[in-house]
Amino acid sequence: MNDLTPPPRSLAHVTDWVFDLDNTLYPRECNLFAQIDMLISHYMVGVTQLPFDEARALQKAYYRDYGTTLNGLMQLHEVDPDHFLNTVHAIDYSPVAAHPDLVEAIKALPGRKFILTNGDVGHARAVLNRLGQADELFEDIFDIRAMSYKPKPLPEAYEAFFQKHGIDARRAAMFDDLEKNLVVPHDTGMTTVQVIAGEAFAHEQVEAWELERTGGAHVHHMTADLAGFLRKLP
């Protein structure tokens, strides 16, 4: 089974649907983010002048501790965020396949739909175009620039989003692949859904914590098939 929870019973109250982008609206298995990950590693080498392996280890530490590698680079190395984002998103988007079932499932949801991503708008639109003009479904793409570069899982990222769009967290749902990004949504009253990779997924570039599934109280639902999960909603 792809769904690791029973058919959802507690989302009938939701009027605002909030989706992460990377490894959430497309499957982690397509390894799109692996391209970005490697470009970030080379960027780290250029900034730190460390050997590749040391720069990559530091990159992963920044990603874990600061929410994004960019946040760590801005705080500790005064990196220009626009230069960073333009550099690491120069990738091949062809691994993202069209997904009409997902597009239709999101379209059928009652209420507003948003993207809340630590990436940028240009990257999000490139992904959504691959999925099948899915950008037309969303009220807004609230990206890292809109967050003033304070990324998920920092509370400021969610607060800025709630304020801009008048979100009542108690009537909203958050979908994200990273468990740590669901802690604040849970604490604010959102319903949370972790979108996970399939059981057989493994990739040498992915850290164990990125695939973490603790079953903590901050994760209400878990699925490896987002379209299927949404179709099951009453």
C-alpha cells in the first residue's frame, strides 16, 4: 500500500491547502533535487575553498541546522542570495513527469491552494509546468524571497505566510516531505501530512534525517502517493 494512514477523516474542515514543492509535488524518486544538491556542493567549494568532501559535509550541516544551505551561507559567509539561487537552479527539469492525476486531485480540493517553498518562484514554476500547467491551481507561490530568506522550519517563514494570506492555521493543512517542517504547522493548529518516498528508495546524496519518520504527534497523516491520498478525501 502507498498510503500509510487510513483514509483521511480529519480534513473536512480545511479551507486552505498548503504544499511544499520539492520532493512533495513530485516524487523524490525522480531525483530532481539531487541535481540542485550537487550544484550546491560545488557552490560550497567555491565559497569556502574547502576540498569537495569537506565542503559537502558542511553543506549538509547548514541544511540541517539552518533550514537551507543558503541561510547558513548568508549568515556565515555573506553570500548573495540571488546569485546562489540562480546558480543552483540551472538544472534539467525533464525528470519531472506530467502528473494529470495529481493536478486534477488538487483542482478538486475545496478552498484556496498555496505553495510554501524554500526554493524560489522560478524553480517552482518550472516544476509546475512539467507537472502540467499546475501553476494555475495555486493562489500564490510563497518562496524563500517572500520569507525574507528565513526558511522553513523557522517559525518566521510560516508567520509571514499566514499574515500575507490571512491564513487561519486551524482551517489549513500542510503537506511536506521533511518531518521537521511539520513541527511548527502542527503547533499552530494545522493538519499535517508527510509525503514520503517509497520504502525501497535509497540515494547516496540523501541524508538519513531527510527520510526520517518518527511517527511523532506533529505528523497526522503520511503518504507515499499524494494524488491517491487527495482522491480519498471525503
